[in-house]
Amino acid sequence: MKKALNDQVALEGLASSSYLAMASWCEVTGYKGAADYFYAQSDEERTHMIKVIHYLNDIGATATIPAIKAPSGTYKSLEGLVKTALKNEQTVTKAIHKMVELAHKEKDHSTYAFLEWFVNEQVQEETKFETVLQKFDLIGRDKIAINEIDKILAADAAAPEADPAV
């Protein structure tokens, strides 16, 4: 379980770094709303990483802080970037589900309870990106549509994050 949790620290760190690279690309490409959105996503993933680190330390397992590999910094389109973000979240979801299964198998009730928050959070994370991708189908892919999607992302970045446990 300790190894799986430490692997999750690395995965959350990579997600944070990936969203930071996406935010930077959006910023230099002129998608201010999307940049704000992905900077916020990067901060959120870092918060998730720290949550796992604190849990590991609290249970006496000692967190291992990994080196994070450099993420891609170039994207062909805002839509492609969002598709990549959704794939990243799906990878995180799979890892969390594997940890839940392991905690259940090992009868590690405290870790199982700790991971419940992450299970709920991942439902929200995937839904957010799926909803953004739907906007491309609903609004379109021309410059005006992408500008509108950028505005939607700006509004989402400015909105307070709901707690999945509520």
C-alpha cells in the first residue's frame, strides 16, 4: 500500500506539472481563460499530491518525493489539449481504483476511507473535462466558438471548487 500511495504522489505531481505546461501553452497561444483554468488545475493536483504526502507521513509510512518528468509543452489545439487532460484524469482514476482494491484486499480500512475522497473527486474531474469537450460539439470549432469555450473556462476557473465529499 505504501508503494501504491507513493506512486500516487508521483502521478499527482505529474498531473500538476502537465497542467502547468498546458496553462503556459494556453497563455502564450492567447487562451487567457483556458490558461487561468489550467493554472488552477495545476494547483489542485499539487494539493492532491500534498494530501497523499500528509497521509503517508501521518500513518508513519514516510512519503517519497519523486522527480517529475517534463511534460509535453506543445499542443495542436485547445480541443486536443483538453482531450489529453481527460486522458490524464482517466489514468489517475485507474490508479486510485487499483489502490482502493488493494486497500480492500489488505483490509486497510483507514486507507480505504482516505481514498474515498479521491474516488469522488475523480468523478468530478473527468466530468469537468468531458463537459468541456462537449462544448466543442455543441458550439463548434471555429475561432468564435473557441473564444466562447475560452470564456467558459475562464468562468470555471473563477468559480469556487465544490468539495466532492459534500
